[in-house]
Amino acid sequence: MTARLAISVPGSSIRFVPQAAESRQKYAYVDGKRSDTPATDSKGRALQGFAATVELAGDRFSAQVAAPTPLPSPAPLGTVFQGTGGAVLAISNQRDAFDLRVSLQLDGFEPAKA
């Protein structure tokens, strides 16, 4: 049984460093299978996804990030970004609670100011 916890947080409280040089189009899943339909946010915008090391409230963790804005191509290695707008941090368990998945959906992001 899959359980999920979703927490809304201000995007400005999130900083992250992408683990990939570019983002990829996210696709919607129907009945557990990937469809050809792009995944969208609550405003109907197509989502781009990438893995990142995220910092929130002083803690760092790896997460799958989704946002309507793609990473700059190619994203300079080690660039720190900051979320904008709102964000939803979701933690879910897959397969008997031994496979935790952390995901983060952002309204947007920009390079962090020093």
C-alpha cells in the first residue's frame, strides 16, 4: 500500500543544486503506466523534471524536482537555484515502506542570489 505525505512550503525557502545538466519532460501516468500526455501542474503548465540536492530548513536531501521552467541548457555545474512562488514537498513510500521517494514540485526557480 502506498502512503503519501504532501507539505506546502514557500518556494523561496528552497535552494537546490541540480544533479543533471538538463531537465526532461515529465509525463502523466494512467493506471500505473506512462502515457504520451505531458504531466502538468495545477495551472495546466507542462512540467520538466530533474534530480537535485535540495536544502530546506537547514537539511539537505536528494529529491526529484518538477517545475514548469526547464533548467538553463546546459546548467552550469554547481549552480545553486532558489525556488519562487509556492512548492509542494511530497514523501511517499513504495513497496512495503522500504522505498521512500522524495519529490518537490515548484512553481518556478531562479539562480540564487549570494
